[in-house]
Amino acid sequence: MQLRWPKPAPWVLAPTPFPLQSADGPSQELAAASRVACSLGAEDHRIVRVDLDVLGGSALTADIEVPKARRREDIGEGVPITYVPARNTIFLAIALGWAEVLGSTDLFLGVNAVDYSGYPDCRPAFLQAFENLAQLATVAGAEDDKPLRIHAPLMKLSKQGIVERGLELGVDFALTHTCYDPVVRGAETLACGECDACHLRLEGFREANQTDPVPYVSGLN
Ligand SMILES: [Zn+2]
């Protein structure tokens, strides 16, 4: 999505890295991205069709079960099966292309290295390397000498810190979606409450002494 506040130059927020469709209809992540873009007053929200299911290799892009009810100490240990091969490289590349079209030099990505240290494309070294690539790969960087920056404001925050910072900034968490394996019941989408993403999200809200406003299958929140 493209935001223009508070800077005069547009900002590009890297896209929602999930399928456009699920077995139950349009992707919940995509619907949440549209809701959030709208609530932030984004000037534009583009949907780019990149079908990573063609490559597979992840519980999020292939017919592989999403791990459930893992112990807290096991989450973040090694690279989980929910890692999508080269996902953030692919999505940042698309965001970079749009940034260049818009004349933007600032890309934002919501990666978090603390809880998901197992994901190699969520680490500071990856973002630094991509920033160097962006500088060399674009006319803006290589010819016009404009500094291209990749911002990851959530990178070093704990899940508790993300909840607290979001609330400070007035984020409506009811519009957001985190679960890897949601259950759709009629018009309602329920978070499973058992995947790693749900565990970490619930832990963040609990530690921040807040109630997660999204509905869960078993009313865990
Ligand atoms: Zn879940």
C-alpha cells in the first residue's frame, strides 16, 4: 500500500505475503490488508498476483499441515515449516519496483526478528543486503544517487512491544489478521488459537495486559 503521511514523498508498504484465495474463499490476509489500508488512509492499495503455491515448500504454500500446539520453547527454534522460501526477497522486489514508479525512496516491511529468529529473511543482515541491492538495482539509486531505505520498525520489538506501540499509535487490532490456519464459520473468521502465530500474538496481548479483539475458535482471548 502507498501512504503519503507524514512525509511529502510517498511511502511504500511491502505487501501481504499470502495467497489471494484459500479453500474457504478470498484470503483472510488479503481482506485484512484492505481493511488496514483503508483505516490508515492509504492513497493506493495494489494487489499483485504472485502465486507462490507454484513453488510450494512451505506449510503456507503447499499441502503441508500448519504446526499446532507447539511448546513455546520450540517456537523460534530452527527454521519452521511455515517459512516460505525467499518470500520477503520476492515481495520486497515487487515493492521496490512500485517505489521506483512512484518516486519513493522509503519501503516499509513488518518483519520481526525477535520471535521469529528462525526466518532468515526477517533478520537485520537481510534487510541491509536488500537495501544495498536496491541502491544498485534501480535508476533512482544507481543513476540519480537517491538513498533507498528499507524500514522495519517492528524488527526489534517483542510481541508485547508491538501491541503496546500499536495501541499508542491508535491501531485498530480488530482489523488485523495473524493466524496461519483460520476457521471460517459463516460470515465470521476465527483464529485457530493453536498455530505459532496465534500463540505469539496471544502472548503479546497477555503480556501487554490487553485483550486481543479478534475472535478465536475457543474464545482463548
Ligand atoms: Zn492460528
